[in-house]
Amino acid sequence: MAAGSLGVTGYESPSELEGDATLKAKVEEIRLRAGELMGLGDVRATTVPKMTLVAPPRDGGVISTRTFIPHRVHTSIGVLGAVSVATAVLVEGSVAAGVACGVACGAAGGAGARTAPGDTVRIEHPTGSADRRDQQIKRRSDAARSVPRHRPRGLGRAFHLGAGGHP
């Protein structure tokens, strides 16, 4: 989810984000609806889906992240989370691709992700960054697709819930 669309920059500390009751309520509302739309049912008592806010990078990466699992904002990003975000960066038209900065665009940010074979996708998180090479992304995202119970993830689609809880 684009951090700006939720009224934050995406550069806040985990404690700042966790202290924002309005933001947490919005993220939880989206998470619950996303769980239903993904066929996971009522996800109130689970840790999935994990929700990641994305923003243009600030420290030489391709994208900046803040991840809620499910209600705590983690200080880093896990391997699968990094692969999911890197995959979303490479999906044309995704929210992540729209805010990402490609390897060649320097510090401009928000220029749209452009990578070439062998490029590293550096994902910034609150305490540093995680690097994923395009071969790792393809191999891990292909493996995720091969498991029938898995749902497509990381495409950056957000659902606005209007009155009555319907998108």
C-alpha cells in the first residue's frame, strides 16, 4: 500500500506508526477485507495477510517499506516479505512499481522501477535494507505460485472500503 495514500510518509519509525490509532484502524480494515478477497476467510486471529506500506527510497534503495505483522510494525523485513516486495516492484502497474525508484534513477524516487537482468533490488526497512537479485525473485515467486493454496501476493492492490464495508 502506498504510505501516502494512508496519510503517512512511510519513513516513520515503527513506534510512531504503532502509535497512530487512525492508521492502524485503516490498515486492519484493509487487512481483514484482503483476507476475505484472498479466500482466507476471517483473518482476525491470524498473522496473514501481512501488510506493507511502501514509499520512494531515501537511502540508495529501490523502495522503502514498513511492514505490519499483523499489528506490530517490524524493524526489518523477512526473506519472503522482501521477495514479495521485490516482485511487486517488478510488476508493471503495481503500487510498488509506481513508487519505486529503479536502479538507474539514483535518488530521484518515484520514477518507476526499471531493472535489468542481474540487477539487485534493494528494499529499505526501518533498520537498514535487504537485497534481492532478480534470479532470487523469479525462483522464489515461481515456487510460491506452484503451491495451490498460495494466493498472488505483493501486487500492490489496495481496496478502498466504502460505507457498508464494500470496495
